[in-house]
Amino acid sequence: MATANENAFVKFDRVQKSYDGETLVVKDLNLELPKGEFLTMLGPSGSGKTTCLMMLAGFETPTHGEILLDGISINNIPPHKRGIGMVFQNYALFPHMTVAENLAFPLEVRNISKSDREAKIMRALDMVEMGSFASRRPAQLSGGQQQRIALARALVFEPELVLMDEPLGALDKQLREKMQFEITNLAHALGITVVYVTHDQTEALTMSDRVAVFNDGRIQQLASPDQLYEEPENSFVAQFIGENNTLHGEIREINKKKAVVQLDSGQLIDCKPVNVNKVGDRTCVSIRPERVEYNQKRMQKGAHTLKAEVLEFIYMGDLFRTRLRVAGNDEFIIKTRNAPDQTRLQPGQEIEIGWLPEDCRALDA
Amino acid sequence: MTDQSSTQPILAADGVPLKKSLSRALRRQKMRALLLISPLLIFVMLTFILPIGNMLFRSVQNDIVSNIMPNTVIALQDWMPDGDTLPDETVFEAAFYDLFVAAKAKEHTKLGTRLNYEQTGISSTFRKSGRGISKPGKALAKDMAGIDKSWSKAATFDALFNARSGGTRSGGADTTLLRAQRDRLNQLKGKDYKGDIGFAPSLEMAMALPMASREYTYWALFMALEKDKDFKKGKVSEAIYVALADDLTNPALADRIAGLTGPDAELIQKTAAAFRDRPRISYTDLMLGVNENWGNPMVWETIKLHSPAYTGGYFLNAVDMRKTLEGPAIQPENKQILIILFQRTLKMSLIITVSCILLGYPVAWLLANLPVRVSNLLMILVLLPFWTSLLVRTSAWKVMLQQQGVINEVLVWLGIVADNNRLEIINNQFGTIVAMTHILLPFMILPMYSVMQTIPPSYMRAAKSLGATNWTAFWRVYFPQSVPGIGAGSILVFILAIGYYITPEIVGGTEGVFISNRIAYHISSSLNWGLAAALGAILLAVVLVLYWAYDKIVGIDNVKLG
Ligand SMILES: Nc1ncnc2c1ncn2[C@@H]1O[C@H](COP(=O)(O)OP(=O)(O)OP(=O)(O)O)[C@@H](O)[C@H]1O
Ligand SMILES: [Mg+2]
């Protein structure tokens, strides 16, 4: 995953984009991805993900900056010459053509001979297990089937880069998980580079080599899924990825390894400083719910403890989810595994919870 | 047992079969729905369905001949025209009285006009005959007044023929004759007169002087009911003298006349004696004396040919054919115009439709793809023509296109055309095409626009991302999806164009007029409503056939108006 400059396949270089000349939808985007990487752009609605994808595909021009593909600036190359495969959110299968004609389209415009064409179409259809649907019209296919055809069509002309804009957005959960798996498998098997857009974080985490978290036109963090989850670099990422408990406070002491934070309720806790600088700064302390322990027997050495009151206990089968009041925060969630020796808490119960200072990250407020 | 239960109807909670209670519930809904649409339904019925039905009916309706000359039509049934023999005396007799009666009621010119559609010149025969038909009667009236002065008084006739006047005639009243003559009047005038006029023909007279009785009865009814005058005063119609002379010279009636008794018998017998050595009245000679055209077998042929109450003749005329004795035949060269007009209408409508597609497509595309603010402005421009009067727009084209008009002036000023060689771009097909394309353009743009609006831009993007150039993406992906809009617009424009009237009338000259202008001409100028109706019916049929063909080829489900 080395992202050395010379082997960057796609490169956004200080790209900015404004539609109306008043607001920047994309602000100073710098992104490099090597060949074969599966990169996901994740972010809330309106954060500029589609815009980035469209600039890469050539349907929007950057207001400023450059986009390079394989080392060549593509700012002035029209979309049809970029050779980038694309899967659209609504699939955009041509309704007046059959599945086979849809797949033949990119081959025909490339003047590929009929026999080659047929072979490629069959191969692409087999790849997505839709070989027997060649003569159907898109309207005669289910959502999942249309999705596969859209994928096959984007891959049939063997592009090196494939863009997908929320391709699974319209599918139900089960089908979605199946397709996530199939898309990643295909991408890795074919060795193609994929830029994938979604606002579903589970999708992003399970599918990608790296995830770029977008907010407000900027990449908030670009990292592998585990890094993103374990080591969020700012409070937006911490909040956005996975479930997260936040406690507000002020920095009292700080050095490279450790920060002492005084919570608004008065307690002092030890945290790992991430993007806080100096004493007196406001901070958001982030703790993942599954890193919090209340069972004294399991509490690790060096764990930091706080008093808590149980507000709600939800049995979720494999997990227990408990809502607590901690340091004045009524929405403090902890998740514990349903193990034989695990105690079930009762609302109103007073308990003591604890976590390791490494799991407690002091982020910007 | 189980079998029976399965065939038993399912019952609703109150024991009524479910089907029944469902249909009752549905009926109420339907009634309410019907009530809601009834104003529109009534309106459409009155203003659309009925007139169209009436028009279709008029195109085959032809009872005018048998209404105005009923007896002639009956008499002609036995006549077999062969090109040069005239019909026999009975036909001339019937025709004489029919024509006389019609002329008095001022109906003969209508028939003349009707038959003139089939044989030019026949209307003047009718018109002239109408004027001359009372001459023979006048001469006879003079002769009779010479025999006895009382013949010139209407009162004399009343006393003679009216069974109810003084009771001088024995044998009672001939109610059958009375009813028949009343029907004759009603049929001629298209009325429904009823009621007693204080006259009933004497049965005895009806036997002795049948023709005179008949004509007098008709006359009395005509005066009392149609003219609202006292038939006992003044003079009687000339036809009665002719009828009387006929009776008096009829040898078959001599005995009956001689056998008459009573106070008036003497008058009749005296006159009969005076007429005894005269030859029997010849209606053939009478009619030929009125107008020599009655000696032309063609005239009778025309009457016979067009006497049925329903005719396909108008439809034949509408396609430049006519009815002949040998069946349908092509119209003479100089009367062939309608087929040409139909062809021209179709051809020009097609050209107009195609021009509308070519001009409208880019505009519709812009409308659908520009940012909302700009496209709204453009939409206003497209709709602008709807807000100005059609007549104003057409007249504006006249100003633009005429020889001294804006376009020619500009071209001359630019030196592109010579001053003495100005372009003829109006009062011909070109002018019609230009003006109508302009007027019908919105009808093409709007359906195309609403279809294009539903095509997501992602299709074009998808096509381009797959490697298609702008043109290929448009032609292979966008265009096929916009075809339903083109179809809808084309149907609309074509059907509107095919029946357009006002614009071709103003800018079309003679070269650029449509079939609808011909229909208008027949409705308002030549008054040949039957032909107009037949042309209209054919136009309607053409539209329906085209619609059907379109449905077969493109499928009407594919037509989207939005
Ligand atoms: N064609 C356009 N003209 C003007 N503004 C636009 C246009 N397309 C997008 N925007 C604006 O740019 C911003 C980013 O849009 P973008 O479509 O990139 O968001 P996104 O991250 O893809 O969101 P989502 O997850 O909802 O798809 C939004 O505020 C949007 O309103
Ligand atoms: Mg988007």
C-alpha cells in the first residue's frame, strides 16, 4: 500500500470544484491511488463524493487543479476517450436494448469484431452469473440482476479503472452483502483499480483497501478500514465510522503519549492525544463501546474507571447493549459479548466501568 | 355434499350473495362517478358526438329527391333508361304536378341545386320550369272562365269539392284522399301538420273528377296550413285547371260526370261538353312546353339515379367519381380535383410534420437539458404563439412573405434577388408549409419535451463512459428513447395539419389549399353539404386509419405526453 508518487495510477492534485462560483463543493482534494487498489469514498450526503467521481470520469471539469491518470493529465480528455468503466447509481442500462446489446455497446463503439464481441459478452455475463439473461430487456430484470448487468457492462471492455457510484444503493440488505462480496472478489481477480462511492460505512469498511472519508468537500481521513475504525484522526471520523461514545472536556496536561482531560463533570481521565495541541483546549474524548468493560473480573490492568448508572439494557442476541449515564452523558453505550459468565445489568443499577487509556482518544472538539 | 357447498355462492354478512352486494356497492360508486362527469358528457354529446353523427348521416342522406318529387320517383321506377327513350306519360304527369306543387312551395330550386351536383345545368331547368309551370294552367283557366265565369272563383271550387261546405254532395267525405294530400304537404315541407281545416274532399267528386279533387284538396291544405290563408277566397292554383281539364277530357270518366246530380253538376257538365272535342291532356307536351330540357332523357336519368333516400353518390363524388347507370365511373377530367386535394393535403401535412420534427427536436432538447431558469424563459418563447391569435399570426406571415413583404424587401435590399424577380413565397404550397409549420411547432415541441424530460442524463453519461462519442451516444442511446415523444408530437401535428383550414385559406392561394378548404367551400358557398359531409367522413376515416396504423407500428402505449 505504498503510495509513492511515481506509481500513482490516479492522482488528484489540489483539485477544487465549484458549480456556482460561490461555494466550493470540493476543497483542495489531494488523492493518490496505486494500480489495483479498491478505494472507497465515504461520506454524508452532499459531501462531494459524486462530484469527485464525475470529475474523474470527465463529466465535470475541475475548477482548479489537475487530475492525472497513469501520469497523464486528463483534464482535457473527453469522457469517451478516458477508457474508464462506470457503474451508475440507477444502473443506467439502456432500456431500449437487450442485455446483450447493452454489453455490446462499448465493444461496438470500439470497433471490435463480431465474434470477439460475442466471446467477450459471454465471458462478462458468466462472470456475473447472468449468462442466460442475454436476450432480456433491462425492465425484465430484478434490481440485483440489473446491478450485475451494469457491472458486467462496465467491465466488458476491460478498463483498468472502474468507478462505481453507490451501485448497491437500491438493493436490500442481504443482496447488498452478497454483491459487496462479489464486487470485491471480481475487482481483485481482474486486478482493476476501483473507486467506489458509498455513504454506507459497513460497505466501505468491508470492501475497501482504503477508505477516504469525505466531509464538507474535504478528505477527513484516508486510511485502511481498521486504521479508520481504531484510530480515527478527528472527531468527525470517530463519529461517522462505527458507534462511538463522546465525552466533552478540557485538556489539563499534554505530552506526546498522554493527555489528561478534565471532563465537564469534573473527573480527570487519561487519554491518548490525537489532534489536540495545548492545555486549555476543548476536546472530544472518543471511546468505542466495545472497549468499555464493567465486569470487574475482565477489567484490564491500568484501566481507568468511572461511575455509571444503567439506564437501559437491550438484549441483542450475540451482544448486550447497555445505555448508561456517564459523566453527565445519557447516551453512553457499551457493548458486551453474550458470554456465559457475563452479568446482565438492570436499569437503575450503579456500576463501575473502565477502559484502557490507549482506547480513549482525545480529538478536536 | 362437499360439491354442493363449493358451488354455493359466498354470502355477505347480511345473507345477500357477496357478488350481488359487491356489485351494488360498485354501482353506487359508478353512479357517483357518472354524475361527476355528466356535465362534460352532455357537453361532448351535444357539441361533438351529435354533430359528427349528423355529418356522417348527411353524407349518405338523399331524401330530398323523393321528398320533393315523390310521385315522379315512384313513376320512374318502371322506366328503364337506355339513353334515348323518354319516360312515358305517367312519369310526365307525376312530374308536372310534383314540380308545380314544389314551385308553389318554393322547394324546386333546392332540388335543382341538389341535382346540379350530379349534372351541371339541371338547376336552371328547374328554375325556369318553376317559373313556366303555371302557364298551361293559366290558359286553361281562361278557357274555362270563358265557358262560365264562376270558374275563376275559389268559392266555386269549395262548393264543388268540399263535402263539408253546404252538404250539397252526397256520399260523404274521402278521408283517405285528405290524409294522402296532407302527407304530401308534410313530406314536401318537412313539417308535421295536423288538425282540421274545415275541408274534406267529397267522395262523389273524388270519383267523378279524381285529379281535380286531388289537386284541390292539396291546394286547400297548402293554403290553410302552410300559407295560413282562406282557401275559399281569391283564385285557385293553375294546376287545378289542368287537372280539371284532364278529368273532363278523360273518356273513362265521361259516364260518371254525366251521372252527377245537384246544383253544381250543370256547371261541370256544361264545361265537359265544351271540352268534349278537345284532345286528352298530354303532360309530356305540357312539360316540354314548359322547358325543352325535359325532352332530354339525361334529365330523367339523373332524377332516377339519385332518387333513393340513401346514396353513396356523395362518397363517389368525394373521390372524383360519380354514379352512372352502369355503376360508379370516373368523373370527367375537368371535375377531378378532390383526389388531388386529398393527396396534396396528405403530402403537405407530412412535410409540415417533418419540418416540425426537424425544427422542434433541438428546441425540445434544449428545453429538457438547460438549467431551469433558462429553460423556463425558452418555454415562454415556445408558448408565446399560443397567446396570440391564430389569425394574427397567419396574417403576420402574409406581411412577411408577400412580394412586397419583409423577406423580399430584405433580399432585394441585400441584392440577393433582383427587384423584378422577387420570390413567390406566398399563395402557394411553400407559404402554407412555412406558416403552418410555425403555427403547429409548439404541438410538436411540448410532447417531445415532456418525454425528453424523463430521460435521465445518466444514460448519455453511461454511453460516453462506455466509449461513445457525443454523436454516437445521442444517436444510439438518447434518440431511441425520445422517439415516443416524436411519435406523440407527429400524431398531434399531422392530425391537426390534415384538418387545418384557416391558414391555408389565408396564405395558400389556389396551390396551397387543403381538402378542408374544399369542405368549407361546400359548406358555405356551394351548399353541397352532402359532399362536404362525405369529404369530412373520408378525412375522419383517413385519420382513424393512420392512427390505427401508427398503433400497429409504433404502439400507442409508446406515445407519451408526459
Ligand atoms: N450539477 C450541479 N449543480 C450545482 N450544484 C451541484 C451539482 N451537483 C451537485 N451539486 C452540489 O454539490 C454538492 C456535492 O454534491 P455531490 O453530488 O457530489 O454529493 P454526494 O457526496 O455524491 O452526495 P450523495 O451521497 O447524496 O450522493 C451538493 O451540495 C450538491 O448540492
Ligand atoms: Mg452522490
